[in-house]
Amino acid sequence: MESPVFIALSVLGAGIAVGLQSPMVGILSSRLGTLEAIFIVHIGGAVASVLPLLLLRGGGKLGQLTAVPWYTLLAGVLGLVVVAAIGYAVPRIGAGATTVLLVAAQLLAATLADQFGWFGIAVKPLDLGKVLGLGLLLAGAWLVVRPN
């Protein structure tokens, strides 16, 4: 579906998933270890994604894997970094502070990707509104994570 409402709801749902996933990963990490938490999260994700892929599409387009740029395969490694950081941070600073830092860093990285067209995405230059928005986001992040 290409509906803007569907897209927005999908992204909001993903945000809720990250917010709920963070404390779960924190529990796994503090009770079992960070590497163990990473493993459990990714095994669960692999199983949850391979079953419909095989059942519904017969393997889909996996045969075209060689057609994608090599660096896109690093997305899985980046996922490991995300889960490791969440698992380490949540027990120490809480789910809210971890999530706000994660979102702030995501927005900064994504804004740079838009500005410079990294990875072949359409260039969406910075403007005053975006700079102000980033500033407000960073100020809000500070308010959430500042020491009491």
C-alpha cells in the first residue's frame, strides 16, 4: 500500500514496537547478558520473517541478493549494534531515556542521509525549519536524560 495514512501508521507502529522492545531487551540483557539478548532477538526475528517468506512467496527475491550493493548487507550488523546498545542502556538509564537518545540519533543520521543523498536516496536539503526541529529534539532529549 502507498497510502500516506498507511505509511504513517506503519511507522508509528514501528515506534511503538521499539518502545516496547527496549525494556524486553533490557531484561534479557541484564539477566542473560548482552550477547545472549542480541542472539535471542535476532533468532526470533529470523524465524518470524523466514516462515512467511517461504510459505507465502516461495523464497521471494532472495535469489537476486547479488544485485544489491554490498554495503546494504551491513544493515544486519547495524541491527546488532542497536539491540546491543538498547540491552546495555535500558537497565542503566531506563527505557525512556534510551529510546529518546535512540530516536534523536536516528533523526540526526537520517537528516544527514537526506541532506547528502547517501545510499542513493533523494536529496532533501536542510532548511531552517529542519535545523530548528533538530535543535528542539536535542533539547527535548536533554530534558529526558539529564541527571536529576
